Amino acid sequence: MISLIPFPNLLETAMKILSAITFAACLVVSPNLMADLRVPHFFSDHMVLQRDGDAQLWGNASPNANVSIEFGEKDFSVQADAAGKWKTGIAAGPANSQGRVLKISSGGQTIEIKDVLVGEVWLASGQSNMAFTLGRVPEYAKMLQTIDLPGVRMFCAAPTAAAEPQDNIVGDWLLPNTQAGNSMSAVAFFFAKKLHEELGVPVGIIKTAWGGKPVETLTSRAALSALPETKVLVDRLMKQQKAFDPVAAKKSYDQRLKFFKVASKQWQEKGKASGKRRPKAPARPKWPTMTEGNPGVLYDGMIHPFVGYTIQGAIWYQGEANAKAGKVPYDVTLPLMIRDWRDRWGTDFAFEFVQLANFKKVETEPGNNDPWPLLQDRMRLILETTPNTGMAVINDVGAANDIHPQDKKTPGDRLAIWALAKTYGQDIVYSGPLFASSNQADGAIKVEFTAVGDGLKSRDGGSLNRFEIAGSDKVWHWADAKISGKSTVTVSSKKVADPAAVRYAWAANPEGVNLVNSDGLPTSVFRTDDWDDVGSAEASRRTVPARRAQ
């Protein structure tokens, strides 16, 4: 069994102080927390319970006390243990759009949670494109005037870094038809909206996203320590933690703050008029194990509080922070996190992710070695190798100069149709074409695809774009690609007599990609070769053999 890593006494003391401050603040917010009977903050008004099964509830009461629960004209009971902790599942029943009261009582104390619905519950996590709020979506301002979706709710967890697993987190259940709905995740909202409209049941989302953070920070350190490739990250963090000197860090910060104030004053007097940038304030010192982005820190603060809450699945939009040379391959780190979460929940729930959108300058030449398409392709491999996963391809969405595309409806809808098909059993086309196999013959390479619907086609009716072909010399050329069957594309080039490999959409911004299926869903990036690329951790330490034509 893997044990959690112990932390230095200094950090434990700090965490106790921080916990005391947080607890004191919570007393002001909720009188219920003053009593022995307590529940996590996200067990609150407007919450959604998972239908058709045991919805898990837990909290604290007096040691060995009996706890009674009333919901939907049904009564449940459980006894707290010697430490006062209790947990039980209640039969929430079928979907119900009528808000009801969930009443929890013990020792003469009662907590009433109002407007509780029963439906589908999904976790939504990742980095900035999942955190991207509904208020930033241009068309939402118009929707807000007429929207009527009381059956869509979202718990928006506060960005929380923690040094050890937390049992509680600050946040609120929000409704889209209120001003607070602006804070909802846009992708998760459109995902929930489509599920709600198609299934006719309430949908609750738990949003736990923080911009700019790698997948490793949302994975537990216990899981990371079990794999040699990621254990080095935890070991490095623990070494940094051991060497951290808070007194020296505070002294350095004070000195930098002093310089900043002087520079800021000078900017106010001179630099502002000259167009110079305003000086940036120094970051406050943090313990390494409390620094967001470090291994396990956001798992402890933002995922662990929800472990055990009954969910149908999770949606994920992340990868930008991992699309860098030298990183542990994404088809190692993301499956590790998925297994970690599933193990802790005790169920192989559905896990769906968004493939990265187009970004950066449009690449006009073949033979691109940007790490962006490499990570996108690793996502495709994860789809093949990790059970009960789904992938929304959005290489028809994006902006060269903005890593945060304004279009959040497309990824939300595509995640939803995958869930509708694979989780809820609807007979619909849910994926764009995916590479299946290839074979070389007569100076060309024939590529077979799955998920073609009624057949492959060009989105704009023109010639297929962004196919590349290379021979054994590993020099890439733009290819002639033609649909030669319901699920087949034949790829060739007059410049490559004996082709060895094909790539499609292999660029950070493959503008013009146009191979789609009968439902208009786009084809994922893919490659038939296994040649080293600059974007891989392995190739970052040696010369890249693949090259473009001169």
C-alpha cells in the first residue's frame, strides 16, 4: 500500500494555523459549523444528487451519535464513529426537478439544505480553458435575458492549494439564470445544457479548474510516487520543501518589495507617460508544498474534498501546460491521473477530455515538430488505451493569437454528444473520424478510419488539406489526399516514390483541416510513424531525425 508523504513540522504548524483561520471565517458564514453536526460546504442549497443509486453523504457529529437524514419522504440513519465522522449512501431515487429539502439531524441539531435536485452529476476540471467563465462568452449576455434552466447547476470551487488532503472547500452552487451564473465554467455549462435538454433531467457540475497548471498538480502525490517517471517530480518537491527557509524567503521578499515600491513610484512619475510597462509586484513566498502547480497540490486542495461524492463522470480540458519539450509524456501522466481518481472514487466512471484547440501562427510548411500536435496525438492514444474515455476534437476551433478560444459551445457540445452516446446509450454519431490503420501499396498509403458515420467527406467540398507524406529519408512533403472509400483516404506525392509515413493536421495551428465524417465532426490529428519529435521528452535530449523538405 502506498502511504502519503509526511510533511515537515513547520508546514504542519502552518497548516494548523491556516485551518484555524479558515474555520473561524466559516463560522461567520454558516452558524451550522459552530455545532457538533457539520457537513462539507458543498452540501448546500441548490445542490444536485446523482440519480438511480446511493448518493453518498458524510460529515461530523458528536462521537458515536446517531445521525438521521430525511429526503424525498424517506428516512435514513447512520451512526458516527468514535471520532465523530459519519458517511452513508441514501437512495436519491429517479431524476426529480422539484427542489426538495435535505434534512440532517443529530443530538437536537438540524441542518436543512434547500432546493436539492436529483439528476446527473459530473466533475469538470483542468486549467484555464475549463476555468474560462460564462461571463466571458459574448453570446451569453443575450442568453442571460431569456435563459430558463433551473435544472442546470454548478458548484464553483475556489482555487485552493493545499499541502495535504483537504476535506472541505469554499464555493457555491450557482444557477445560470442569475448574475452569479457568470462565474460558471463556459465549457461545462454548454455540456450540462445539452445533457439537460437531451435527457430531460437536472444536471449538476462540480467545477475544479485553475489556469496554467499541469496535470501532475491534480494527481495525488501517492499516485505520482508509484511511477518512476513521475516519482522524480515528487522527490524534487520534497527536496525543495526541506530546503525552504521561510525566514530567508520573507527577508528576500521584503527587499524585493522595497525595490518594487521605488520602481512603481518612478513609473507613476515618468514611465507611464513614456509607455513603459508598470513594474510587477513580487510574489509572496510560499512553501513549495503549498504552491499551486507543484505535484499533488491542487489534488489535495481541489479534488480530494469531493472524493466519494457520487458522480456519473468527469470532463477535462487541460494540456496546454504540458505541451512542452522535456515533459513526461502526456499518455503517461493523464492516464495516471484518471486511474488515481477512479481508484479513489472506487468506480471506473466516464472520463471525457477536450483535445487542444488550434493555437499559434499558422504553419505553412510540412515537417512541423511543435510539441502541440504531439500532445494532441497522445490524447488520441489515451482514447485508444484507457477504457471508458471520450475525446472532443476541436481542430476547427481556435485562434492564432489567443490560447483561450471564445467558442466554448463547440467543445461543450462535443463532450455532451460523446456522453449521450457512450454513457446514456443514444444511437448517435459521437466522434469525428479516428485513425485505424494504414498500408503502403503502389506508391501510396491507404489510411483507414473509424467513426465515419455514413462516410468521409470534405467539410468545404474542396481538396483534402494538411496531409503530409514522407519516405524512409524522413523528409516531409505536402501530400495529395483523396477519399477512396467510405472510410478510406489514399495519400501520395510525386515527390515521394516509396512512402513510409503519413501525418494529418500535424501543426499547432493546422488551418484548413477539412476531413470530416457525414455529421461534420472533424478528424483527429494522427501519424503513422513513430519517429522521434522535438516535442517528446525522449527527443528533447537528442537530435531530431525528422525534417521538412528544403
